Amino acid sequence: MERRPWPFLSFLTSLALGGALSLPSATLAASVSSAPLEVQQTLENIEAAANDRDLDRVMGYYSPAFDSDTGFDYAGLRQTLTTLWQTYGALTYDIELLSWQAVGSGAYTVETRTRVNGVELRSDRELTLTAEVTSRQRLQNGQVAYQQVLAETSRLSSGANPPQVQIQLPIILTPGQSFSFDTVVTEPLEGRSLMGAAVDEEVRAIDFFEPRSVVLDVLTAGGIYKLGIAPGTADQRWISAVIIREDGLVVDTRRVQVQP
């Protein structure tokens, strides 16, 4: 299976969180409508630059010292966006400001929700991407300094009739906690065969676009039902369901936070 590019689409259109990484979101109480003009304009400018696929403009809104909770720095982000835009010929971005707080001179902590849609055209098929990422970030003097992803979902589908699925998966776990991962195909099977797999991966910046092999099993129960155990220490995981049918496929990915 090809390495998924979509978990880091949020870097295109989200601001970043710096020293306020541990700031609980309950303290971000300022009304969105009262957000300072510089915050609103920065969000709008990043969104516009991303939709224009203007890499230099996008990176101009990131500090050269940019860092993130998953190891992406300025250089890594630039390279990832270059590869991503070469892969997807059409991507659209929409940013929604959820909350903000001033944390110093020219510094703001904000939370945003980023929605991304795109299509990748291949010689043998068309892949449709939808993703949504909620992030907490710090804006310092009009540039992104740091970002923490709070929630993330993405779905890649292909074919004339991709399977419709419902996912049950906790997004926050404690170290060592057992959990269930259920993926239910909501349509009647009507004699059609399903194949699928559950994939659990570490969230990391290195070897991001490297291919991954996936072993598919024949699904006899109309979905995937797995039991898992969270890592013993704080961590972030991408957990994906891969479902394939003769008339379509879907890959649904969620980020799970393992927190003490």
C-alpha cells in the first residue's frame, strides 16, 4: 500500500503552537468574531497561498525555526508539501478559526479546523481524498512557530461505488489501555466479497512517503473487528481501516493520542 500523504495536510493551512503547548483548550475563551485582524489575515493568506499552490508564499508564513509535535521542521515541511503537490493535481483547503488567545506581544495561541479535499488521477484509477484536522497553534509576529495536532481524520476512496463504513475508535487512550477498533460496512454484502486490514502506525516525520506493505484478509463478517493495546508510554498513532470490494475501496485513517 502506498504511504498515505494526507495525515500532514494540516501543515498547509494550520497555524502553530509554541510555548503554550500545555495550555488547555478551555482557556481559549475569546470570541472568534473578536479575533485580531492580524490573526484573521494570516489565516486567510495561508489558505489562499495553499489553494494557489504557491509554496514560497506558504512557507513565508512559517518560521525558519518551525517545529511540531510530530517531528516536522521547516525543511521537512517544505519537502513534504513539494511531494504532496506533485502527487495531487488538485487540492482545496478551508480553515475555520475555533478559538484564540493573546499570549504576549505579537503572539497568539489559536485553534483551527482545516478541511482538505482533493483528487489524484492515475493511469488506472482516480483517488478522492477528504481530510479534517483540528490543531492548536502559536502565531508569533505573523509566522507559525509550532503546531500540535489535536484530532485528525482522513478518508481516501476510489472506484465506482466505494464501501460506506462507520468507524468506532477512541481518539484518546492511556498508556497500556486495551481498546477495540470496529469498522462496519453499512451496506448489505449481497453476495459480494470484502477484503480488508487494520493498520497501526507510529506518527512520525521520517520515511513519510515510503511504501508500506499491507496483508489483506477476506472479511466474512461485513467489517473489521480488532482488539488492541496502547503503547506503554505517551505516543501518537495512525490507525487505519482498509476495505476493498470489486467496485471500490476506502482507506479511513484516525489519529489516536496516548496520554498519561
